[in-house]
Amino acid sequence: MQESYVKSVWIAYYELEEFTKGSDEKNFRSSISKAFKHIHELGFNTVTVQVRPCADSFYPSSYFPSSIYFNGEQGSDMDYDPLLIMCQSAQKYKLNIEAWINPYRVSQDNDYTKLSRDNIAYKWHNSDDKSDYVKEVNDKLYFNPCYKEVTKLIVDGVTEIVENYSISAIHFDDYFY
């Protein structure tokens, strides 16, 4: 579906949250389908979706827990795959879909207790030898890319997306760092 130009609608995590929170798979499919249909009808050819806002994900991941913005609790069970459904809907309406991630941002505040116990940032923070892998900056938490394990996590997370989903691009949101 590649075209010579990109005309994209960006869907941030807080907008995506409106589709997922308290929604089952059927309602999510319907809502996303309507949104993507409208995007297509307006002449756009691409949707850019924020699928990893804070060391969490809007898809089942081997590396990151489900997003707190999926249903209000990081690490809660996902009974459907929002990214897969969005890829299917994008294909239906002849839209490219691009995955937008925040590679280093762990949380919007400095409260580790809000992180899932399965979140690698939580585990690193509580370890004796890897606590520097996550840093607090301006009352927020970030992965520290000075460490090979951190950069490997970022690469593995990107690889997981491109190997499992029909996406056209990965966007790194990095203005925080």
C-alpha cells in the first residue's frame, strides 16, 4: 500500500485509551473500523498509532506488560490484541499503519508502585545490580540507554512488532530525552 506521499492521522495513547478502556473486542473492532473508515474517507493514507507509551504495550508482548491505558491497570490480562485489530482494519480501508513507540519512557511520574510487577523497569529498580537501568528525571522514569541490556530491550521490542504485525514503519518518540 506504499504511496509516493504520506498523509497520516496520529492516534496517541490517550485517544486510543478511549477505544479500549472498558471495551470488549467486538466494541473495539467496531469503533476502530468506524474511525479508520472515516480516516480513509477524509483522504488520509496512513495511521500512526502509539502502541508503546510507557514501557507497556497495546498488544500482547513478551517484553512489556499491557498498557495502563488499555484498561486502567498496567499488566492486566488482554483478552484481545488491539494492534492486530488495527492492522486488519487498516488493511480493510487501504491504510498504511505505523507503530509509534516511546522507547525510553517508563512512566509519567516517579511512582514505581504503579508499574506491573512483571514490568522489567520494576524488576531492574528492585535489583541490586541493575537499579541504574532506570533513572528519574523531572519526576518521571526513563530507561537509561547507557546499558546494553536496555538497548537490547528496545531492539527486541521493535523486532517483536515488525515480526508480528503488518506495519509500514516504527516511530521513536524521543523529545523527552
